[in-house]
Amino acid sequence: MIPPLANNFVAGETTDGAVSYLESLNQDDVAGILNVLGEHYTNRAEADADTEEYLTLVSQLGSTDLDGCISVKPSQIGLDIGDDVFRENLDRIVTTATEQDVFVWVDMEDHTTTDVTLDAVCEFGRRTDGNVGVCVQANLKRTSEDLERLADVPGKVRLVKGAYNEPASVAYKKKSEVDSVYRELLEYMFSEFDDGIAVGSHDPAMISHARSLADEYGTPYEIQMLMGVREDEQRNLAAAGVEMWQYVPYGDKWFQYFYRRVRERKENALFALRAVTGL
């Protein structure tokens, strides 16, 4: 059972619970990106089991008129076992999701997985005429070139700052550098992409920059934030007419995810402390 504190960041342990949470989220004009918790499987049975869970989730979403989609991690559906396992399971998910008119995001993990992830997304994006999107990370020095490649691929691209502790040889390490690069990459996306821009950030400065770029270029975009983080602002943005999506994880592997959310950002830790103490 998920304790009340973790419930701020995780939408229960079951598919039914996650879909029910999505329904309440939609009432505030916020859409949801549902993610089954799990990653870095080295056992084929575990990767296949989570693939089946996604197929169940897709079927449930496809039978409703809810505003939601799914997001999968490559290592969750077999990448650590083999590239062929990852592509086979992603193919099953994308094929079923496309039939059900459910969009599929592919999360990005550490830099060693970038090439195989992008290769798969480009293939499936073209095959489905844009029913697949991918996350790219501003802290990686290669991302500007990756965006040039993705600009002509149907689908969406989510730009985040990057959460993995990458080596300095491949990544910018200073916050000021990452912030500067994030702004530059956003400018490239708004000027070169026809649509499909997802701004994955809780940073008010980056969100404000994105809104200014949208006014300048007229390019459609959306804002994406995590469940449990700045939710009042998520509702405010939605009320202001911004397309707002919340990343909604669920499942029985909630503890590791919750612990990471609290550790990675000071404001999340303070949020958790206030929830416990009532302050």
C-alpha cells in the first residue's frame, strides 16, 4: 500500500487507479502521460510483463474519451536484455496504441541508450505518421544535432534539462550552462519545428521563455510537468489556455521513484516535509 505522502507523486498501484486519477486530472483541463513504474530489467519475463501492462493500459485508454497517453522507458521493455527485445516490445506497444489512437512517448535514459532509442523512435514515428514521441536532454552535448535529425520526423519531442549524472565528456555539468543550452534548444525547436514541441520543465523562467517563443513563432507547443510538483501552477497554466500535460507514474515499484523525486530537488524535499509535519 502506498503511504499518503508518496500518493502525491504516484497515482496508485493499479491501472484502474491510474485511469481514475487521469479522469480527475482532466476535470482541471490537464492531460495525463501515464507511466508504469519499472526500469533496467535484465529478465525477459519482467520486460514482457510490463509490455503486457502497457497493452492493457492502452486498451483502457482507447475505450474512453479521456485526454491521456502513455510513456515507456527503453530499459523497462527490454533494452538491457537486447536491442531486439526492446524493439520487439516497443513495436507491440506502438502498433496497439496506434490502432487505439493513443499516443506513445519513449523516455530517454542515460547517454549510452540515446542512439538505439532515437533509431527506434525515428522508425516508428515515420511508420505511424507521428504517433510516437521522444524525450531529449539539454545537458547532453549531442542534443543540438539530435534535434536537427528529429526536426523532420513526424511526432513530438520533449525537451528536458536532464536528470542523469553523465560524465563531463558528454554532458554540461554546471546549472548555468544547462539553463543556457536549454534556452538555445528551445529557440531552435520553435523556429524549425512545425509542431510537436513539449517543454518538459518546472522552471518558471524556461516556461516563460517558451511562451514568448510561441508568441513570436506561432508554433504549437505543450508544457509537461511531473505529478506532485507545482500542481497549482499546472492548473493555472491550463486555465490560461496553455496545453498542459502531467507525467503520471503508477505501479507497485513506487518506492524507488518516490525516493528519487524527493532527493533530486530541494523543493520536493520541502514539499514532503510539509506534508509530514503539516507546516
